[in-house]
Amino acid sequence: MILVPSRPYVVSTVITNPGAVTNLVVHAHASRPLVVIQAKITLAQATIPTAANARVRLVRKTAAGTYTSVAASTFINAAPGDADAGFTAGHTASAEGTDGDFLEEGWGSSTGWMWNWEPTPEAYIHVPVGVANGLAIKHNVAPPAGNYAFTMVCHELAV
């Protein structure tokens, strides 16, 4: 539970054969921070591709890169009728920007991967105000070929 006024959004995109790049990123609004409470990768096709393992990073971005935009109007808003998010999202980086701190974990192409918040505010990942500040799901080595859904659940804080 977020204990300050916020708007929850789910940002998702499906990528075929994601490369060794930032696969999905959210960047904070110029005056409103974000809190990320979940990030995941799931198989988005009917058959399992060749089972293989990969490494994924949940990485802070300290300078924006160049991405294919994910329109704010496509974010799922947990409060229907609410305004579109003020933060931005993108996928499949063509220029990385600057990476900061990260968490790295392994995952399997047939099982997916999920980072979930713990039910304490200390476990949320905070993305401070400023359009250069972001959080991304990134592969440093291309994951196994296939179609995958990359998803982040974010709360845009009202400050």
C-alpha cells in the first residue's frame, strides 16, 4: 500500500526477440516522482521457445536514452477515468543513456521473471523527479528468441 496520494499505472509492451538493450523503461515526470512496485517478464506466445536461461537487470537510469515510445494513453490506469500518467515510458533502446545502480537476477525463457515489492515502504524502488531519472528492465546479453511481455507497475506520486 502506498501511503501518500498517488495514481497507479501498469505499463506493458510485447517485444519479439528482445536484444541486449534496455527493454522497458519508465522515466519520472519533471515534478512528480514514481514508485515502482513490480517488474516482470512473461512469455507472450502460445508455445515455449527453446528453453534457455538469461540474466536481467532492474537498473536505474540517470540520463535518458533513445527509445521507442510507449504512449501514456495505453497504460492501464487502476482508477478508470483518471488522467493519463505524467511520466513517460519506452522500449527497445537505440541509445542507452546512462545506467546507475542495478539488481541482477537470472530467469528462464519458459518460466519468466518477476520482482515484487515487499509490503513495506522501504522495499519500493523510488524514481526521483526529473525526466532523466528512470528505472529499466535491461538485458546485457540478448535473452532467448521468443515473444515476451515486459511489464512494470508504477505509482506516480502526487506531491
